[in-house]
Amino acid sequence: MKKEIEKAYNAKKYEDSLYKKWEESGAFSPKIDKSKKPFTIMMPPPNATGQLHLGHAMMLAIEDIMIRYHRMKGDPSLWLPGTDHAAIATQNKVEQELAKKGITRHDLGREKFLKEVRAYVKNSQGTIRRQIRKMGSSCDWTRERYTLDDGLSKVVEDVFVKMYKDGLIYRGDRIVNWCPRCHSTLSDDEVDYKSENAKMYWIKYGPFVLATTRPETKLGDTAVAVHPKDKRYKEMIGKKYQIPGVLGDFEVIVVGDKAVDPEFGSGAVKVTPAHSFTDFEIAQRHNVPVKKIIDEDGKMMENCGKYEGMTTAECRKEILKDMEKMGLLEKVEDYEHKLSVCYRCGSSIEPLTSKQWFVDVNKKAKRLNNKTLKEKSLEVVKDGSIKIIPSRFNKTYFHWMENLRDWCVSRQIWWGHRIPVWYCKKCGEVHVSGDKPIKCSGCSHKEFKQDPDTLDTWFSSGLWTFSTLDWPNGEDYKYFHPTSVLETGYDILFFWVARMILMTTYATGEVPFKNVYLHGLIRDKNGEKMSKSKPETCIDPLDMIDKYGTDSVRLSLVIGGTPGNDMRVYEEKISGYRNFINKIWNSSRFVLMNLDEEDLQIEFNPKMIKSLADKWIVSRLNEIIKESTKDIEKHRFSDAGMKIYDFFWSEFCNWYLEISKGDLQNKAILKYTLETLLKLLHPFTPFVTEVIWGELKKEKMLISESWPKPDPKLAFAKEEKSMQRILNIVSAIRRARADYNVPPGKQISAAIYSKYHKDLEAQREPIMRLARLEELEIKEKGKKLPKSKAVMLPHIEIYIPLEEMVDVEKETLRLKKEIESLKEYIEKIDSKLNNKGFLNNAKQELIDQEKIKKEDANNNLQKLEKELKEL
RNA sequence: GGGCGAUUAGCUCAGUUGGUUAGAGCGUCUGGUUUACACCCAGAAGGCCAAUGGUUCGAAUCCAUUAUCGCCCACCA
């Protein structure tokens, strides 16, 4: 009984249940097999806060392609999913929710607030899990992890303690980026810059006149810096001056520092060490005192006299008024500068000094073979232990790493890993350990207060590749680490990738991953960043899945993209791939209609290859297997997908299936080709291929099938060429018909004269059917048919009698045009072949090729000229 | 200020180590109910590969300069 499936593929009908079937089959969970090399990907944790967006969807599609491919190849393939607590981001989100009810986190208190956050995270985790499944991601849910799981938290504490003991973590009173809104420090990378139109104030400053954009910081000035070689100020270096200020005179010391640009402004800079990174560094170099005047709320401190309690903005207004009164303000200019803002909430950053925990990136450690964290992290990329794709990001990475400053890891927010540090309540002694100490080593007191701060979220995500695998003793860790590929967007190269390298090489002595594949960012139709504020161009992957099916969405996110380059995504693109999915469905439908129950049992073997068309399709397929495999291995997913797509649609559907409608139908090859194509397509479009696989009555699911291997026995180069000639003949006749508007229903006749006449004779049936001929003469040589249109292919003459339809004038024109372009072509080849340089330098193979081209072209030229004469 | 990327058909993009008469999809045009598919089939039109110069027998591809657009980094107060 022949099988008939629905007329169009209905993704919704199959996807969810199929996913469940895969998951329940255990196919997602790899078994440790020490005789095999594993393939591992750690899924970058999507923020526990958000909805799945196209960026995630692309990441999932690319990673799933790799995992499904390796799984089919037989590698124990682990794709570990998980979520991140996303400290600041999550806390902000919950605070926003609370704010709607008029509550702050302080109203609730730490414990109650954390309870709220946990509830929120639990909910969003559920959402993101469902959405990851929607994308068809074949990740191992049995190994799912969350950064705040007990095991992972333990690793975080252990690594912190270890680093402290190795002297790589210290507590220091240093300048940090402070977000007054989040009420927390931020690392250098968590600061964004925004252009802003500001004012430059020139102020009289004792013996100096100098420019500043922040006059209110004058209250914290302790020095004036000049370039050491600046003649104007050279004599003043080292001297102290009394500067008149709005709160009375204050003292500054003049220091010479190369950081000052003598060309800019007046060449003299006021130094506010507590509230500017540059100034802090200058102050450190010259032992200048640090005077903090702005507090953690962004308000002026008690040492600011009448300005105490004002915000910096308020203070600036007032102080300018006062300066003006005192005649200290010389002039005001417009000035554009970069304002630093918090990457999470957009508030402007207040640099200030604060007692915080830092990771020392410039200290040599035994554990790192006496290298620093920075040196080690540079080394593993330089020596190729880690390969970044595309490689141009090496430079970016090196530059960032070389200029990395000590990393402030303490945060004053509540959501996250508590810093494993305990202070003795009596003597204040610092104890660094995961568990609360039993008694103080300094004074034997037994009561302690834990450091109220939490760790930077990137501290824990830096450990992601191994904290998820039960490091250091777990079987999974020993087998699956280092991971094979880290796939993520280039926008988090610094935040995450670099820190994983830094943390993992230190903690485990291994690299976290061997390859880093950086994908580009998704843009909208106009090339702009996609954002919910532009709903016309913003695309929600879930809507698209609902409308076009997951397979279509996956393809549209993979094909056309190259690593590191941004990609535009819009609905028409997705619907285009939906058409392809439907094409897969319908061609399979056709094959199934031609196979009966028994045919489904046929197992392919090369003896079943019969016709020229069979050899051609099998050989071409063999080639596609070879090429797409190579492309996937080299991370060229788009190329692989595109090649399979092209082959499927044009060679398989448009030619082979059409040929199969005639005498040459070969069910075995039809089945073999389709099955192999389903395997090749499966990593890209897992759902539709698996559904069809089921229709083919397979025992094993496609997800667990093995990846096709190219077979040299299935390569038929000669037959490929000879089949190509048939296809060219059919196309030529079709073109002739179209030229003369021959109604498709009308059957015409043709004569073909060629030295290949024997081969052609064997293909008489498909040629006649595909070109819609009622009569066909095939001979080695023959006379031109009267009143016919002539088409010349290499060593093939085709005459199509079109009688009254032949328009002599039109035909003359066409022939002339063709002769002209042929002549140009020959000239071009001639210039190559007459060029001594070419003959001396080019490969012989290439020269021979050119000669053949010329011969063929000449041949055609002669025939066309003859044809023109006889017209 | 430094670094990186993009610039190829009307649109979106391929083009892997230099050698194809420069490709695809969408869109456009002309036809079309043929053993699956109109989410389809057959055919066509459409390109000085941003500009200039160089290397080479040979350049969309390598080098230099320029232009436009975009991104990243940076302590010019």
C-alpha cells in the first residue's frame, strides 16, 4: 500500500511531541565512553531575566547544529544547558517590579527581598526552558545547571579562597566605578559611554587658570598636575600653593606627570584623586592625599560645608553661582564629551574611592608557573591552545587583556554569591573561607559577621565550563573538560569569554575551551539594532516559530551568516525558508507515493545504481556529503546549509525527481538519496526531517542515525559530466521554446547531432519528456533541418524546426549577438594563451583547460557562422 | 586619538588558499492546472565587484591611499 501524507507540512502538529520523544529517548544525554573523544558545548546561560530573543535563537540554532552533527558522527556529545543568576540585571528587574508597588528593597530587607527574587527567577527559568525546547535544542536537561546551585556556589567559594591564599585577591581602598542608582560598584567593562553636550568651565585657580567639566569636584582637589617638561610650569613643580575656593583657601601641591597633555587647555589639570581614575593614578604616583567628597548616594559629603547633602548636579549649579560671585569663573565653553553610564540602568557613573575586593591581574602566582593571570591568559591564545573564530578578534582580545586593570569583584547588591569573608565581631580580623569560622584566629572570639557584599556575576560565570561538571573530582569534569567550542556573540568577548579564560586557566590549569566561535549580532531589516521600541521591525522568534515553524526560523538564522558579522533578519527571509521546509516535505511526499510497503525495506547497495541519472545523483550527493562535512568541521555552517539547500532543490527536486517520473525510475536510489539528504539536513532542520524519517518506517530515530560518509566508490566523474550534457540539452530546448513562445502544451520535434549520440540515445525518454518533444532524432551527424532554430553546445548540434514560428530577422540578430560574445570570449582566452607569462607560470592543468575552452568555443563559432549564412 | 569591519544585481547576502564568460534567494518581467509542492514549475532581464594607484602572466580576491557607513577601545581635564 502506498502512503500519502498531508499536502503541506504542518510544523505545529509535530514539533512539541517530537521534542518530547527525543528527550525521553535519552538521545540528549551522552554516555561517557573513554575509547571515544567527546564533544562538549556549554550553553551560554541566557539571562534568567528575559525572554528568548533572536540572538539566543541564533546561538541555539548554531550550537544545536554542532551537537547534532557530532552526535550523528558518534562522538559522545554533551550540550549542557543552564541559567545564570545575572546579578545586577535580575536585581534591577525585581526592584522595578517592586517600585510599581511603591516598595524598595530596603523596605523588605535582605531576606524577604531575596525571596522575591528567587520566585521571580524560578518563573523566568521555566519560561526560558520552554523556549529553549521550542527551538529544538538537543541539550542534556539531566545535567542542567544554575549558577546558584549548591555545587556551583561551592566552586565559587573554593576558587575565591584559593585565589585569596595565592595572593591574587586582596581588599583595597581604591577608586571604583560606582553606580549611585544600583548602589554598587561596576567593573570597567560594565561602564558604557554616551556622548553628551556639556560645558567646559575655565576657572581661576590661584596662580593657574584651568579647565574642568566638573567644577563641584574642586572641593576634593589636592593637587595640580602639569607635564614635567612644560616650561610654563616647570618651576612650580613640587611647590605648594594656597588656592582660593568657595569654602575658603585650600592647599594643593603641583606635580609633574606625563599623563598631562600640555597642548590641551592651559596645560594644568586640577587633581581630584577620589573621583577620577586618571587623577587617582596621578595621586598614587606622587603620594598625593586622597580627599573623598561624594558619597555612595551621589551626594556631597559632610566635608563640603554648605553643599553637604546636595546631589552633584545641584552642587555644580550652586558652586558655579558662588564662583561667579567671587570672580573665579573666567569663561564657559560648549564641550562635547563622553559621559560614563551604568550598562544596566543608564545612570551616570560616579567614580569614587571605596574599600572593595579586587582580583590582582598583575601578580605572579605559583599555580600559574610563576606567571600573572594576565600573562597566562594571553599565552593560551597566542600559543593556539585556544582558537578564536574569526581570528581577527585575537587582536581585540590581546588589546583588552594587555590593558586590563585589577578587577573589582565585590558588589553591593544582594542578589548573588555572598563574598566568603568573615570579620570577627570583636577584633575585626578577616577570615576568608566558605564556611563561617569556628573561632577567631586573632582573639578566639566566636562571633562573626559575613561581608555583606556579593560577587560580580562574571566571577561565577567565569567558572561556567567546569563548575557545571562537578569539578574537580567528577567523572563528567574529567571526561568532558576542556570543552570543545564556546559559541557566543562577540559583544561578550570581554565580559565573559576573556574572564572564563582567566579564571579557568588559573583554577583548573586547563583552558576552558579549544575554540571560540563568535557569532554576529542580529539586526533588523534596516540594519539597526533590533529593539522592542521599534515593533515594526522587531521580530519575536516565538511568533515566527508559531507562524512558520522552528525549522524555518533556524535556517533563517544560520544561512547567510558568517562568524563575527552582523546579520539582518526579517519576516520575508523566514517565510522563504518555510517554503524550503515545505519543499522537503513535498518531495518526500512524492517519494513516499512512489514507494510501497516492500520498497521501504530496500537497503541501498551500489549494485542498485542503474541509469546515468542514478550515477549522476549518487555521485553529486557524494560530493555534497564531502563538502558539507568539511564546511561544518570548519565552522562554516552557512555554507554547509546553503550547499545542501541548493542540491536538494535544484538537483534532487528539479531534475532527479522529474526524471523519476519516467521510465528510468529507480526506487532504491530515490529512497537512498532522500534518506541521505534527510540525514544531512537533520542538524539544520531537525523537526521536518525527523517526521519524514518516521514516515519512512524507520526503527531508529533520525537523531540517533549516523552521519553519512563520502564513498570513493560512489564518485562517477565521467557520468556526472555526461549527465550534465543531457541537462544542458533540455535547458537549451526549453530556452528555444520560450524564445519563440511555443505554448507549453504544444509538442515539437528536434534533431540532435553529436559524437555522444550513443549516450544520448539511452536518455531519449527523459530528454523528450523534460523538453516536451514529440519526435526526436539522434544521430552522429546530419543535415540541418529546414526552417529550424539551431543551438550549439560543445560537440552537440541541436535543430528545432519551428517552421512559421522562426523569425529570420530575430534569429539573425540573436546569432550575431551570440557570435559577437563568443568572439570576445575567444579573444580573452587567446590573450591568455599567447601570454608567455601565463604559459610559464600557470599550472599545466589550467593551460589545458583553457585550450579545451578555446577549442569548444571555436567549434561553436564555426557552426554559428555557418548557421547564419544558411539562414 | 587607536583598532576592527562593511562597501559585489533594485533589496539581502555568498564568493574558503589569486586562474568560473562573477553566483544565490527575494523582487521584477514572460509563460504555465505536467505522477509531490502556486509555500510550485519553465524561462528571461539585471553587475566598470566604492575610488585611485601598485604587486602579478593573471586581482572582486593580495598591498597602499582615499571616500562613505558601522562597531569596539582610550585617563585629553
